[in-house]
Amino acid sequence: MNVELSLLILLFLPLVSFLFLSLNGKRLSPALAGMIGIASLSVVTVLSLITAYGYFFEYGSVADVYQKLEPIKYEWLRFNENLSIDLGVLLDPISVVMLVVISFISTMVHIYSWNYMHGEERFQMYYAYLSLFTFSMLGLVVAVNMFQMYIFWELVGVSSFLLIGFYYTKQSAIAAAKKAFIVTRFADLGFLVGILLMSNGAQTLDFGVLIERLSVPSSPFTIAMSTGATFMGMSALAWGLILVFIGGAGKSAMFPLHIWLPDAMEGPTPVSALIHAATMVVAGVFLVARLFPIFAISAPDALEVVAYVGAFTALFAAVIATTQTDIKRVLAYSTISQIAYMMFSLGVAGWGEGHNEGYTASIFHLFTHAFFKALLFLGAGAVIHAVHSNEMADMGGLRKKLPITHYTFLIACLAIAGVPFFSGFYSKEAILSAAFHDNKLIYGVALFTSGLTAFYMFRLYFRIFWYKEAKADHGHGHDNHESHTWAMNIPLILLAIAAFGAGYIPFGHFVSADRSQVELPFHLELAIPPVAVGLIGILIAYMFFVKENVKALNVQQSFGAFYKWAYNKFYIDEIYLFVTKKVLFNLVGRPAAWFDRTIVNGMINGSASITAFSSESIKKIQSGNVQTYALYFLGGVLVVTSLLIYYFQ
Amino acid sequence: MEQVPLLHVLILSTTIFFLGMYGFFARRNMLMILMSIELILNSVNINFLAFNHYLYPHQLEGLFFSMFIITVAAGEVAVAIAIIINLYRRFNTVDIEDTNTMKY
Amino acid sequence: MNILTVLLFIPLVTVLSILFVRNDRAIKWMAFGGSSVQLLFSIWLTGHYMSLRSAGETAPMLFQSSVAWFEPLNIYFRTGIDGISLSMILLTALVVVAGVLVSWKIEKQVKEFFFLILLLSTGAYGFFITTDLFALFFFLELAVIPKYLLIGVWGSGKKDYSAMKLALMLMFGSALVFLGITALYFLGGHTWNILEIANLHLPIEVQRVAYVLLFTGFGVFTAMFPFHTWAPDGHSSAPTAASMFLAGISMKLGGYGALRVASWLLPDAAHELSWIFIILASIAIIYGAFATLMQTDLKYMNAYSSVSHCGFVVLGISMLTKAAILGAIMQMVSHGVMTALFFAAIGMIYDRAHTRQAKELGGMLKQTPFIGTAFIIAGLCSLGLPGFSGFVSEMTIFIGSWERIGAGYRIATVLAAASIVVTAVYILRAIGFAIWGTITNKEYLGLKDASWNERLAVVMLVAGIVLIGFAPFLLTRLVGADVDIIFASLVK
């Protein structure tokens, strides 16, 4: 099958399935709708694997350097001579890797939801939205044009909005959906202005041409954008990149735009696994990786911003994750922290031999993280399915009731904690060694964070599956066995295999900053500290949570106010609420509405009243008394006559 | 026979005219106002006749005009009286200040 | 007979024949039939136009004709269309059909209602096909008067106040327009013909005066700040179809006039003075968006959001770059269809629940899924979601505005772009309160979903915004050459 056709099917099959499912809606039986969704996604997965195989092993590389291929490209909307939105497919190592990740995880989630969402009222719409999301995400990663990316960027945003708000009768879900959309929309404003700035500077929207023009220091475009007007000490180019990064930070939930992600857990759990763990939230990382040559060559100061934001977010989110009691929120903060890893890994990377390890490491971690984090979420979903609660307090001792969930969850925890021989170990080691070579401060933060990661993940694990037996009188009378079936188990098992094995892929052969095939170096001496820190984290978690005891409580109390802060997510949400509700609504919106009603409308009404007033005052002349009229008439005649006499005398 | 000088006639007509004016503005009875209008018209008639007689004795335009005015005045009186009678039926008065409903 | 007069002929015949029919049902069907024929004819005309263009017709206006109207003053009824007017005609035809369909439940004075609605559309068609300034003014007036009656008779709330305010403010606008065009006539070449005036080189003093008068006058029609206050009151009091016409068609008369008359005919003044309108447009966009945030009545919300969205049109026109003008035209079409859909959905909700307060509603998606979905689609289009028409037009305006060099213009663009965040906030709030959520009022449990005519109207409008959203090149192909002509006269 030729490449163009298979890519077209790959992209449009989810769209077709979305349209079919959403237009037919309730006329389809839930089983049929689910089958259509699963079948189309399976085809997509097979096609993306074929594409990946073909790209990496057959036609992708020329002289050991992977090419940027654009097998499909159509002009969609032309703005002027230079700028147009083209829709097409760009194949390069990162987009191909993303294709595989998205289609695979999405298929797993489709299968899993078959059971998990069973009996939901809008089951068909759920599958329709999942298909819409998959379509948008695939379109995002293969974008050939900045605006194509922005288009699909918004579309994944809205699919996420619709899926978070899937339980639209629940107030918290409505609020979370709105919050997710608005926060990312705010960030997208940065992206949009960044696009405007950069497209104007480079006179193109095409990724290939853009990177070509702006990543060569001697090109006239680069010179024009990096010299000339500066704002706060940074060039137009750096600002353009930072604005684009703000867009990425919004979608990837970087501090301080992270607040929407934990709330997004209001959506169905498989959705969290797909969108808010594995695929959409890494779009920001993907965006920075896409523009990496420009960042690294022409605006290293912008890249530094990326590094520090990433490093801070990693630590910040990990600290919060250790205190949360809702298991999905723990996972959400863990996701933020892990994505921040990918982000600062890009930030510490540079251009050229020996510096670009961070780039490969970042995409590598993106790859492995997708599997183990999706697995964690799906496992958490299975737990929630069994106990009908998100709270740790309702859990404990579930390892016998949910054996498959237990073992797969354990594998995922080991992977994320960076225990050797599991996938997370390899990618995390690569990130840490990249950080070690570039920036010791970030390295230190990252090392500490990896200890925290191990601790909170195993806190979660022990708290769910060990600790003390949860009280069974939960009202739902959940019978103590795995109520879920093959549809939930198969994805768990497949993902567990991937979460274990993904680390053995020689990633450097496939993905590197200059698209050449390199060996990702393995530094044994640098591998020891993170493993040691991770094991300590696991050990502490074991001591605290394997059985019910008061040690954790004591430590918690010794932290005092700091614990309370972290538990309340450092009150970032409250600050946002203050800014939006108090400042924007009360200090901007209300005065604007008042100004409009009172001043502007007052002016209009005022001109009407002035007219009314003046007519009111002169209408008295019209008294109805004929003799008065005659007097006026006489007076008028006299005046006119005397004037005439005066002038014509 | 000694002719009355033109000036005397003009003084007479002017006096009648201003008497009419005064009546028109000052009287409140509509019939009186109507009479005042007649006075004004008649003063104009006198003027026409006087000028015709003294200045252009061989022409008749002045006479014609005064005939016109008398005819029109007759018609006008008919209409005016009709209006006044109607007003009287409506308001029970012929006082002009009480019939001031035709306003804003 | 000129082919364009058919565009006036069809609605006029419909209007007149409605007068002789007694049966209400028959009147509705006749109105529907007439407007559908008009829509089909407009679509055919577009095809015909495109085929002529691709056959190599390069005249700025096609299907030109001229009939003397009042020769002593050189007033002719001249017709001629280009892609821009065609796109407006298509918009009008679509909105009229949808408006007729959603008015199916009108029971009070049916004949007069449909008579006025179709008369209004006749005014709009005439406005878009004529190339004579005086005839243009005539049709502009013709499109104002029916609105007064539509709001005053069939409206709700403080309809007398609103109708009077709207009529007076629009009259004020058209008075300015009249001053402007008479200035062009007497101080220019003693001609009302747009095509001739475009080739005149008027002295800059004349241009300045006429530009400010004309742009402000037409600006009143597009609800430009600070002359926008007729819009919220007018929209909220108007019956559904009238709201759709007001926002969907009427506001476009202003945009079209500001582009075709003010900017095209007076290029030098446009370059010199466009900053005034850029400032006003930026204020309208951002301030309209914030004012929308505080509205609780759905119709007020959409009316204020129209102020904000039409600010984009004014911004695009006054930025004077090719992409910005293109974007302004796209925004006119897009906003016309989108806001008609929005008002239609709000009207359907109001017909059923008898309230438009967002907080008193809730759970509409559950009870009336079709209407709820229509509302959500209109909302998503309004906040500029890709795949719907709002996105492409706004992005084109942004790209075009950014091309104009200068810090002030950049700030205006960023402000305009910032408004899309605020838009997202108020749209999602409205969806969250009114459409999602649980049903709070027990009375709503009996509400019925949309009837066939409402469904048809919604489907047509959604098809419009999706078509432009997915295939913007159709629209750019239609108007591209004409934008080039306007742009060429601007850089000359």
C-alpha cells in the first residue's frame, strides 16, 4: 500500500468514525458503536506501525540521516503571497514516534472503555469524542504548518473539554471542563501571538521553511529577528519562541498554567489515561521539540527559560503529589512532574555533538512515560471501578481482589520510579545525565524529584494494595472479585509489557536533534545516584504505608504548615480564583458593563433627553391662545419690515 | 365744494385700523374679535377708495378691490360665525382664552 | 431585463402576493417558498458568476446595468456585483430562509410579520446589488424601517424603548451616510456611480470629510463603539427572526458599506485616518467582550458578543492590508451565519422555557438535545474553534493586522487576539449554566425538542459555518480578486 493512501486512511478514519457515531448517536446500539470505535482505531494502529516501520527502516533515512518527508500537503487557506495555511503530513522521527504512541494508547483506551463505560447513557457519544480526540491529536503531530498545528491544537483542546465535561450534569465536571479549556485558551493566546510574531519575521508558516530560515545564524531572517528591537532584554525571536512555549506550557500543564490538569480528572478515567497522561499533555513538549533547532541555535536564552520552568514544575508538582489523597490527583501531579522532566530535558539540550543528548532523552521519556502512565491510570480506573471511590481512605488491601490490576500497577510503579531494567529507568537516566552535563542545579532538583517520585508512587501503591483492609460496608456491596472482564485486562497486560520493555529500544537510533542515528550513551556512574534515591523513596514508602501506622502522620505533622500548603496545592488555585473572580470580573467586567450601561448608553439616552428637554421648554410658546400667536406674528412682521427697511433704504 | 384732504381720510382709516388691531389683541369675546377684524378690513377698504379717488380718479381698481374685500369678508364672517357657534356648543363660552385646547 | 433585478423581483413578488392571501399557513409556506427560491437562485448566480470569472471576465463588477431614476440629479438605478456582494447576498438568502423557518410559530399578525421580514430582506438585497450611491442609501433606509415595526409590534420586554432607540440610532447613522454621499456628489464628480468615483482622484480635504462621515455612519450599523448601544437593547427585545436579521444581515450592511464606500472610494483619507477606527474597533472588541462577561440574559450576551465580533470587521477593514480586508469579509459572512444560529437557538430555548436568564435555565442538553447541541455549536464557532467559520476569519484578520507595521497596530492586534480568551470564558459560562448541568426547574421536564422547521433552519446554518470552516478556500476564491482590486486602489 502506498504511503499517501495509508496516511490518509490513518488520519481520516477516526474523523469518519467520529462523524458516523455522533450523527447516528442513539440509533446505534452501544455495542455496535464501541465496536466501530475499536475497529477503526485498530486499523489506525496497524497503519501507524506500518508507517513507522517503513519510515525508520525503508524510505526514511538517506545516508543515516532521517529525512523530513512531506508526502501530503495541500494549500488550505492563503493569506497573502508568503503566508498560507497548508494541511499535510510531515514525517520525521518525532512525528512518527508520536503516531505510534497515540494510536496504540488510544486503541488500548478504546478497548478498556468498552467495559469501563459499560451502561453509560451517552456511550456512543463517548466513543465519538474519543475518535475526535484521536483525529485531532494525529493531525497535531503530523502538522506541516504552524497554523495546522494551532488548528489541531485547538481541536484537541475542545475534545478534551467535551470529554472532561462528559458527565455534564455534574457541577464539578462542568467547572473542570471550563477551567481546562479557558486556562489552555489563555496559554494559546501566547501561542497565537508567537505564531504571528514568528511568521511575520520569517515570512512563512511552513515548519520546514521556518526552521530553515531561523536556525541558520547567518540568514537575513534570523539576523532581522534577533537584532533590532528588544523587549526586556530579549530579541523578537526569543520572545516569539517564549510565547510559543507559553502555549506549550499551557497544554503541558507547566507551572503556573498547571492548574487545569488535576481538575481535569473529573472526566472518565480512561480519558484521563489517554488525554491527560499520555498524549495531549505532551503536545507542549512536542511543540518545543518541533521548533528545537530554532530554540537551540538562534535563541538559547529562550531555551533556558524552558529548562528552568520545567525543573521548577517537576519539583513543585512532585511535592504536591506526595500529599494528595485522591488517587487520580496523585497521578495527575505525577504527570505534571514527569512532563516537566521532558521539558527541562529539552531545555538543557543544546545543538551539536555531545550536547543534544537531552533532546533524545526527552522524546524517549515521552515514549516510555506514555505507556506506564496510561497503565497507571487504567489501573487506577480498575480500582475505582471496584471500590467506587477516588479516595485513598476507601482503599487498602486490594491486592487479592484485583490480582491483575495489582501486578500491572506494580510494574508501572517500578517503571516510573526508575528501578533498573524497567523502561522508566533508561529514559530517566538519560535525562539526568543530560542535565548533569549541562546544569548542576537542575540536575540536583531532578535527582531530588526522582526520589520524591519513587516515594509518592509507592505510597500510592502500598496505600491501594496493602495497608489495612478497607471497610467493605461501602453501600455499593461490591462483591470482592474483579468485576471487570477481558476488555479491561487486555489493555492492562499489553501496556504492562510495553511499560517494561519500551526501555530496551535503542532510541538514539531513531530520534535525535539533527535526525542522525546516534547511540544514546549510558553512564553507569550517573545511573547510580537516581537508583539509590529511588530505592530510598520506595523504602520510606514501604515503612510508612505497607501497614497501617502513625509514622506517616508524625512526619506529616513535623512538616506542619508546609504540609498544609502542599496539600492545598500551594493555594495556586485560590490565587487564580482571586484574579479571575475578583479582579477580572469585579474590576474589569463589572466596570465595563457599568460603563456601557451608564456612560455610553447614558450619552445616547442623554442626547435623547436633551432633545426632549429643549422641546419641552419651547413647546410653551404654543399656548393654544390665538391672540398670542397673532402677537408673535405681528412682532415677526415688524422685525422683518424694519430689517427690510434698514437694508434697502 | 371743498374736498376733504386725503390726509384726513388716511388718518381716519389708520385710526380704524389700530382700533381694530387693539380689539383683535385685547378683546376676549370672539364676536368682538371678529368685529375687530371687520374694522381692519374696512379700514383697508377706505384706503383703497381714498387712493383711487384722489390719485387715480380715472381708474376703477380700487373700487374693485374693495368690492372683493367686502365679498370675501362676508364669506369669512359666515365661516367664522360657524366656527364660533361650534365652539360655543362645545365649550359653552365665546371667551377665546377658554378655548385654548389646540396646543402641544 | 438584468439578471440581478431577479434578486429584487423574487422577494418583491413574494411580499406582494402575501398581501393577498388570507390563510396564515399559506402565508408561511409562501414566505418559505419565496425565500428558498431566492436562496437557490443566489447559489446558481454564484456558480454562474464563478464560471464567468474563470472564463476570463475581469471587469470589477459583473452583470452591470443602469436605469435612469431621477436624471436631473444623475440618480440612476445601477446594478453590478462582485464576489464580495455575492457572498453577502448568499449570507442574506441563507439567514432569511432560516429566519422564516424559526418564525413558524408566530401567531400574531402573521401576514404583517412576514411582509415586513421579506421587505427588510429586499432592502438588503438592493443594498448589495446596487452600485449607485443614492440607490444604496435608499435601500439602506428601506432596511431600517421594518425593524422598528418588527421590534415594536412583535418584540418582548421594553420593546417600545428598544425599537425607538434602534430606529433613531440607525437613522442617525444613515443621516451621516447621506451627508457623506452628498459631499461625494457635490464636491466630487457630480456622479453617484461607485465605479466612476473609484477612478476619481478626489482632493484630500474632501476625502477626509467624506471618510469620517461615511465610516462613522456605516459604523453605527455595525455597532461600532460608542454607537453600539442600540444593539443589546434592540436584539434583546426583537423577536427571534428579527434578531437574526439584525445581527446577521443588518450589521453587515454597515461593514459592507464601510469597505465598499468609505475605504475603497476614499483611499487617501483611509490611510490617513484609519487609526481612529482601529482604536474604536479595538475598544469595541475587548470592551465588548468584557461587557459580555457580565451579562446574564442570553440575548444580551450574544448582542454584546456581536459588538465584539463586529469590532473584528471594523478592525480588518481599517487595517488596510489585503489579508485583513479578506478576513473582514470572511468575518462578516461567518458572524452573520453564526450569530443567526445563536439567536435561533436562544429563541428556541426562550419559546419553550420562557426565560433567557442563563442561571434560571440549565440541563437543556438533557431535555432538548438538539437545541442544546445547536447552542454549543454556535458557541464553539463564536469562540473561534477550528473547523467552524469563526476561526478562519479571525485568524485571517490577525495575520493581516500583524502585517501593518507599527507598535500601535501590533498592540491593537494583540488586544483583539486577547479577546478570544474572554470569549471562551463567557461562552463556556453560558454553556455551563444554561445547557449543561441538571434541570433545576421541574417545568422544563415537559419541554419538547426542536420541530422539523427549527431543525431544518439549524441544519442549514450549521452547514454554512462548517462549510466555511472546512473549506475557507471557497470563500477566498470568490472574493479574492475583488479584495485585490480594493487593495490596489488603497496602495495606489
